[in-house]
Amino acid sequence: MNKFSTCQILTLTPCAPERRSLPYTWPHASQGQQQIAWREVLIRLQKAPTDKGLEKVRILDLRGSLDVRVFCRVVEQCLAHQLVVLQLESFKPGDYFYLERILKGCPRLEVLKVEPQSDAVHGQAIPGSSPEDPGSEHDLVKEAALLLRERQLIEPLEWNEKLKLKTLVLFRPMISQRVMQAILACCPEMRVLKLFSVIERASSPDPISSESGTSASTNINNITLPPIPPTFTFLNSTITHDTALDFQRIRSTSPYDLDAFITHVARSCTRLQTFHLSLYSRKLPAETINTILERFPAVKHWSFVMRDIAPPTILPMLQEKTALSGRLTSLEIRCAGYMDPDRSTTSILSKALHEFLCTSPTLLHLIAPTVTYYTEYLDLKRILVGSKDSHPDTPRADGRFWACRSLKTLHLEIRARYESDTLQHSRVIFGYLSKVTPKLEDLQLRRPYLSFWLAGGLCLLSRLHNLERLKLCCRSYTGFYGADVLEWIKREGHPWGRVSPSKIAISSNIADATRLGCRMAMIKTGLIAAPTSYHLSGYSSAAADAAAAAASASTSTHSYSGITYPELTLEDFASLGEMKDIEDLQIERMLLYQHQQPCWPRLESFTIAHDCWFNNNVTAGIERLRPDVQFRFETQSFHPSAYH
């Protein structure tokens, strides 16, 4: 443990070889071997306080099926009094723990996050669920609920001191309104509050009528009982409809008084900047969402679950109430519900999201990884087959493009509405994003189909010079048979390097290469201008100097890291979706190379998620192309509930 004497961030991750964290990786270890290894680690951790081996640890991240015993031994016995940040990812089936023990045992805690491994919040799954043993779900629910009801009678709720908590993120907590309000009343410094899929716990252990299946009283305001401890639970099972009914009978569910709860949060947490509230068993009514938008005038980062905003969608309401103050900078839409949205609901939400993006210039972050946005809205030239459909419900571009030109984060699913995705669809998507959102730093896209050929347009994203994180999730892909197909991502060297004509594009031939060479020569001599999307300060040719001067003199430009981005018109999308856009990009990259401008100079990570196996040789080949970038190839289901 001596080598950890300077450690400030400690991550414990069992059963996750790819993460390379403590104690070591187990690619082929049995469960017994893993338990022995963990026992050794815990013994050393318990000795750390006396040896002062971990006295500088301030951030603890526990991931991947850690049970309560591990949590208690690590946190309560070793690190509780020094922790500032505590992040819990998931626990074993049947595990639960008490929020009170964390908040009282960690007096310096400022950030507490308890979330599942996946960013997708799926309404039918409980974190850490055990699909291998579905028959035990009823017993798990019953046992956990009974334990909670026994505990609530013997431990009173006592809060005597203010908490230092600034960020609280809880996924599917089972907690009563009284307890939640008591906690928040002690958190005047709260900045970020996210309560996902709250299970509205009973405030009363009154007997339940077996005939009616309901409690004698379900109104929380009419109950006078001993106070309840602040209990937070992970019920690790999949709850079916019948099990949910049994669960309700056992717990005597008492619904939240939403208006009273929102009022209490607004009064207690006056510095709140980020807010999310969703319930496990019911949808938030539109009136409640309207109240939330009105009660939190300082909030700039809004978060909702999909079923709460569609249909009818509340995006127009959100845009209307935040537009005047210009205070909306972040929007998060998570997937949570008893079922995936049907096609009509998806169409309504996609259309509303398009309108929202075209009218929200202050938006900087959009995190909606499982929300479907139709490609046809990006097809400004209407060259796709789906855009030409005459049906009134067909999504189609209306001549507008997104107003959020300064967007930095985009997590979204983009797919065609009526037809299979093609190379042309990909070129439309990547070409559109490269022109409309040039300041992107974090991009995650879900696509049913992905092509790694240059004809698929992935290379168009190289125009995003500030990109730091890129993740692509797909169901099927083509063209990914060798690392040289991505030769263009090299940080240094000729941008097209050793790529053969057959791998540059499906339609490439010698004539295309010759034509590109001629265009490049004419640009160098100033006979023709560089492509309109290329504006690099200091370029020596007469045409480029004139373009740069005109751009700098104009008030309608965006300048970022030496690159000037002019205001867009429809003329800037003349080659959208066509191979000419990629030809223009080739010239742009050659010019940038001459001025020591590498591809993706800030890129830190590039992740590809697919529900099949990847060739390790290809992985190694790509790592050689960009040793400065962390490449990850994940085998992951394309289903929304499995998406990070």
C-alpha cells in the first residue's frame, strides 16, 4: 500500500478487465479466485489507516457488482472521514444500503452519485439486476421491503448539522418524501440534484387489506407515525406487472405530493443549477413540469426522462420559458419507462427536438443517447429517398439548421425514418454536423449502420478540430477490415498516407485522384479558392488571404482556435451528402497539413460499440496510428437499455 501514499483518486473495479484498476485484472479467473484476491485487497485497505497508506484519498469510485460488505469495509472503516467524492455504480442482486450511514459517516462529502453502469435508465430494470435468476425477483422485493419496514420503526430520523453536499445523484432510490425533504433541508449548498425514477416509499407500516390490495390510508399528509430513517435501496431484480402489484401491497406505497416537494426543494436549495426528478411508477403531469420550470429560475441544466416529455412533448414549453432569460445551456433526456416509445411517439419527439434545436442558440450540451432524431431533418438538399416522400407525416428539412452553433456535447441517435441507412445517409449526417456544430468536444452517436469507408463520410468529422471524445454505437458496419482504412486519423504525416484508391471510396478511381491533384495545384497558385468550409488564419495564397480578411471583417463569424467559422447559408450545404464533400475535405486536410494542423489535435478517446466481435489486430493497428488516443472497442448490445 505504500505506493498509494500519494493517491487521491481510488477506483475499485472487479470483473472489468478492460479498466485496468485495482487490484488487478482477471481475464480468466474463477469466482473463487476473485473472492480470494478481493479479500487480500480489503485486508490491505483496512490496514491502510494505521499505516497512513491512503490518507490522501479524496475520491472513491466503486464499480461493478460490489456487495454491501465491500462497501462498508472500504468506506466506513477506511476512508469515510476524508472522502469528498463518492461514486457507486452497482451492487450485487439483493443488496441495499442506508443513505443515512453515508451522509453521517462522511462529514466532508460534497459529491454523492449512485448510478447504474449504463447511462440508459430503463424503467423495467433495477440496477445490478440478475437476469440469470428471474424466479427470485419476488423474493428479493419482498425481503428488501420487509427489512425496510422493520428498520423504520426502530431508528428515528435525526439531522442536527448542515451537510456539505453539493451534488446528489440517486438512481431509483426507495425513499419517503419526508426523509428526502429532511435531507435536502440540510443541503443549502446543493448545486446538482438528480433523482431518477424515485420509488415512492411508504410512510406507514399499516396493515394492508388482502382484499383490496391497498393500505387503509395512502395520503402522506394524513399519516402520523414514528419518523423513518433515510433509507436508500437497490432492489436488484426485474419487476414484472404482477410483481409490482405485490411490491405495492407490501410497501403500502404513498405517492409524493409533487407540488409540496418541489416547493420544498426550491426553498431549501436556492443555489440549484441542475435538476432532475422522475418517478418509477408514474409519469410526471405537464402541470408539474410547468411548476418545476417556474420554481427554479436559476437552473440552466435541465434533465427529463423520455416518458415525461412525450407525448405531448414539453420541449416547446421548455424553450418558451427559458428563451427570454437565455438560461438554457444543457438538456438531458434519459430513457426510462415501462416500454420503448412507439413509432408515432418517436416521430412526435423527433419533430419537437428538431424545432427545439433550431430555436435554442444558447444550448451547449444535449445528452439524449436513446432519443431518435430523423436523418431527413438534416437533408437540406432533400437528396435522400425518404425526404421525397409525399406523405404529410414524413419528416423533411424545412430550410433551417440548428441554432446551437456553439454546441459542445452531443449524444443522440440519428437514423432514417422510412428506409435503410446508406452511405449517403452517413455523409448527410457527418457533413451536417461538421458544418453546423464546429465546436463539438464530446460526440456520441447511435447509428443502425456505420461505414468506415471514406465514402461513408466518417472522415468529415475531422473538421471538428476541438473534438476530445468520440463514441459510435452501431448494429452493423462495413469497411472495417484493416487499420489503414482509417489512415486519415493520423496526427502527423500525409492525411491520406498509404490508403489505396479502392479503400478511399467505393466510387474512387484514377480519374478522381487526378482531378483532386489538379484542384490542389490550382488552389496553391491562387487560381481558385479553397473549399468554403476551410478558413485557416495565415494561409499564404491570395484566395485564402482574401477569404480570411473578409471573414475577420464580418461581424457574423465564429473564431475558435485559429479557425474562423462564418455564419451559414444554404449555399454552404451545396455538396451535403455528395462525394464532392469528401473531395473538398481531402483538399482541406492537405492544406491544414501544410500548416501543421493535425487531424483531431485534442482527441483523447475514440470508442466503437458493436454487438459483435472486433478483430484485435485491427485494434492494435489503429493504436499505432494514434498512440496518443485511447481506442476502445466494446461488444455491446444496440438496445437502448445497454447504451452508455
